[in-house]
Amino acid sequence: MKRKLLIVGLISCSLLLTGCELDETSTSSDVDNTLSVGDKLVENQPTPTDIDYSLERYNLIKRAYWVNGMRDKARSLPSPISDMPLGYIVLLTDNGSVVGRFVVDGKVTSLNSYLTPDSEFYEQEYYGGGSSVGDGNHWLPDVDGSYGSNDDGIFFFTTDGKYIEWTGTYLYSDIPFEVDDPIVKVGE
């Protein structure tokens, strides 16, 4: 009886280990196939190279002036886009109440978008190439000389020149829409 249990155990372990090898091979093949499909799609639909002006960078430059006390410079920042797109945004609390509605001049931008990289070796903790740079990642300051990250959220400028940051839930569209204040019912 003990011998049968030992043989069954060895066969089970063998099948289990064989299954792991097949899974790794299968996973590796899936990864290779996914990368191949990605390469094919990038080749068939390349990143556009004819974008001459970035509204994202425009917002970041304008914000850099605005939050550093240079509001007149921010307000007068020229843009070659004469017909700036408009957006419509509703800011919501976690329970769905409407905090505000605004018309957005241009676009909404993430507070975690930057004009420059935050380090010499993006997403690399250590650099070990024997370079004169050294062995650690050298963090770079933002345009205002500060280091660190921003809150997760967005910012935008309204059509009447106001600056708004928001770290909550929002709805955004390029077409006007209405969201009524929801009624929250507690209990039955």
C-alpha cells in the first residue's frame, strides 16, 4: 500500500512539474506572439510625426507660469491654435454629487504630466555602466526647481481664464452635457 502511494505521489509530482514546463513555454509563446502583434500594429499605424503643436505642453507651460506667480505671463501665453477646442467637465464627489460644471479652454491635463523627465535614467533605479555619471539615478528638478511628484488628478483652464485642479471623479466631453445632482437614498 505504501509503495502504491509513493508511486502515485511520484507520478503526480512528475505531471505537476511537466505541466509547469508547458505553462512556461506556453506563456513565453504568448508573450512573443503579443509582442509580434504589437510590432505589426505599430508598423501599420505608426505614431504621427506631423503634430506641430501640443496642447498638453501648452497647458504645462501655462500652469508653470500660473502656479509660480506669473499669472500675467500665463494669461498672455501665445498659442498658434486660433480656434482653441472647448471641452465640458463636471466635477463629482465620491458619492456622485456635483461639485462644479465648467467649460474647458483647450484640454484637461494630468497633474502627473511633465515637460521634462524626472531623472536621467527614466524608471531605472541604478545605472551600472561605469559611466562618469555614477552608480545612482540622478533625479532632476521640475521647471520650478522642486522635486517629487504631484497629486493624482487633473488641471485645466476655463474660458474666462481661471485655473482649476481636481483630484476626484469627473466627466469630460467635447460636447455640452448636463448632469443633474443625484438623489442619494439611505435605507429602504
